[in-house]
Amino acid sequence: MRFLRLAKIFSVAYRHGIDELIVAHEPTGRLAPLFRFLHLGRRKEQSGAVRFRLFLEELGPIFVKFGQVLSTRRDLLPLDIADELAKLQDRVPPFPTEQVHGQIEAAYGRPASEVFAEFDETPVASASVAQVHFARLRP
């Protein structure tokens, strides 16, 4: 199971071009020729900072939290990356409503339609580990 998670991380990193960010800061320069070869055919329209943020968002809540922590350490990161990661503080994209319904059903043992008299499918707010929906309990 851990191998599959690691494979997914590497796959997402490759798709977002994160390897390019690592090689750009590798001090010896020995890895650059190998990664130039691996980059053949890949196009990246976005900046490295945006790609890094999207990489963390795609991997899920734990990685988003890591990005949030990193964004507070402007002394450790280039400013463009720190500014982009700061977007993870309050601009995290919402997760699918089906996932919300699954969590409600897991918590209450019945569907949201039986728990709530009203449930707004559109999230009001979204953060790295939670999402807010307006709902009204059944009387």
C-alpha cells in the first residue's frame, strides 16, 4: 500500500514538473542532464510556484497542511513560492459533494437526506481538512 502511495506521489510530481524545481536547486548540477532528457515533450504553462501549489492540492489534506506550514516560513522559501503557498491558507478548492455525503453516512450510519431536513450541496467554505455546508437538522 505504501508503494502505491509513493508511486502516486511521484506520478503527480512528474505531471506537475516538480522534479524541475528540485533540479534547479540541486547544488552539484549532476542531475540536470538526466532531467533534461526526462522533460522532453512536457509543456508547462504555469510558473513553478503555481505548479508546486497544485501538486500539494492534488495530493490531499496532509500535503496542503504541509504547504500551509511552509508558507509561513518565508525565510526558507523563495518569495514567489511562499506567496503561492499562502493561497492554501484560505483558497483551497472544495472536495466533491459525493465525498461529503460519504463522510456523513459513515458518521451517522444513514444518508444525509435522513439526517438533515435541508442540505446545501454548494460549500460555503473550504479548508485543507474541512468543508462547510449549510444544513438544517430534522426536528
